[in-house]
Amino acid sequence: MKIIIELSHPKHFYQFRYIMNHHQRNGDKIVVLARDKDVLIDLLEANGIEYVIPGKHGKSIFSKLFITPKIIFNYIKTVRKFKPDTILSKASPYAVFAKPFCKAKLAIFPDSEVVKLTNKFVAPQSDLIVTPNNFSVDYGHNHKRVGGFFEETYLAPGAFIPDIQVLKEYGISPNTPFFVLRFIGWSANHDKGEFGFSNQEKENLVELLKPHGKVFITAEKGSVPESLLPYVSKVPAKDIHHLLHFAQIYIGDSQTMATEAALLGTPSLRYNSFVGQHDMSNFKVLENTYGMLKNFNDFSFLMKEANKMLGNPSLKQDFLERRKNYFTDKPDLNHEIIQLLNNLNQEASSTHKSQL
């Protein structure tokens, strides 16, 4: 089999890593198409994975519109040369344009119900849509639900083993409490009109936390005010989940890292304007069903909750126990996804044979 795996976010590297390794062990050929987003390229290079960048994405609406035809052209050029049987992506509109040029099956893995481009354009053109079982949107007969969040493919106890020795290499002592803050740039198409922390709120957070331990900030480029640059973490992206696991509290306006922290047994406070009645279902489930995460769109309420947590000496142990209970009797999510892809690949193989 020939497979294209499109990665547009660091999370997708981790999410598809098991799938990638599985197919390579089976002798399948893989091409990785990557977006130069955040630390994604650093992760690929640190793991020795070859990749192709179809084009540089701009931040403004004008620059994105200007570069989109070039990205589509390069994407089509790649699929015509490689002739994949299957294309995997989160929910790529580029794959939809390229698919007719190679007759590949398209499998997507959307994790947010609020992205209109996915719901209206990408999903209807896809041959397999895989989502967590709590997903509130129904994509029809090609929609398959799996028994967990995609972050479990790389953070379940069987997939990730926390190692304090990794942090010691960066001078972080296991005896000193620390906190992780995550700030994003809010430049994605689906982030238009939305917001996270203001610079003043970021500074207030650090002032609240620093008397209780060290503060480590991980952030997208340009999202840290100059006054907080000394707090930016030196831990590289490849080891960030060790940092998250051993933190006392995680606070951020990122979607992905909030879920990652919760699944790693770290009290997770998420703050942004998506929070509310129409919020994504995974965050509602993690808060209301499992108590592993709290969502806020009011900064004063978040600060009150953070203050309350700082006064709880058993907080971290309580959340580690919640993680243990969450993963009790959980299915192997990677195995579920591999089975779905095997079925799709068999369809692709049968289609190609019938065309010969």
C-alpha cells in the first residue's frame, strides 16, 4: 500500500505515529506532507522522519488566500507522482482537491465540531470519518466512532511512560513544584474572532503562581509578552509530555494541551472564548463526566479556581487517581483505528484491481 499522511499540527505527529510505524513495519510506503506549524517540523526532524512541505501558510486572510493555490498545486503534484491508495489527515481541504488526481481513499480525523469547513466541505468528500464517540456531529454512513479521545493514541498508560529523568536533564528537580502555562497565537482560520489570554492576564497568572513553585511557559511564536520571556520553557517539544505529567497544574488557552494535561493526570484549566454552550463536546465530557479538566471564559473565575487548587495539598494525587480510573478498561484506541484503516485500505486495493 501507498499512504500519504498529512500533518498540520504537532498533535497530529503523535496521533499518527503509531499508524505510521505500523504501516512501515508491514512494508507499506509512506509520504508525510507537513505544515510548518509551531514545533511540528522540529518533531519530525528529531525523530528522523522525512517530509514534504507543500507550501508556507500565511497568518493574514489575504496571505492565506494568496498561497492556497500554490499549496493545492504542490499537493496535487505529490499525489500524481506517488499515486497513494489512501490519504490520512485531520480534515484537509487540500486532500479533497487532490483526491481525484490519484483515486485514493480519504480518511479524516476531525476532533472539533465547530469547524465549518470540515462539516460542509471536507467530510462530505471523505471515504472515512473517524471521531471520538462523544462527537456531537453526525457525518452519515462513512462516520465511525472510536472509544476515546485522539490524544489517547499517544498518552494512554500503554503508549506513554512518564520519566522524571528526562526533566532532570534540563535542570528540573522532582522536589520543586512547577506549573505549565500554554499560550497560542490565535491565527488559525477557525480562531477568527475568538480570544485567549491578554498580555495582562498572562502576567497576572505568573504573579499568582510563582510564589508556589517554578513557572514554565510553552507558547506559539509572538504570544509571550517581553516581561515573561524569562519563563519560557527550554524543554524541547519531543519531551513536553514529561513536563506536563509532572506539573502541579496546567493553565492555558490551547485546546490540545488542555486535553493532554488532563489525560496525563495534571489538573487542567482551559481558558478561551470557545468555552460556553456551544463548546466542543470533548471538553464538556472531560469536565462534567470525569472531572479531569475545568473550562473558563471568564478570567476572574479561572483565577479563583487556580487559587483554590493552590491551597489543596492532595490536588495532584487526586488527579493522578482520576487518570487511573479513566483509563481502567479503556480499549486500545490505536488498534481500533488500525482496524478501520485496514477495512478502508482493502476497499482501496479492490477498487484499484477492478480498474486494471
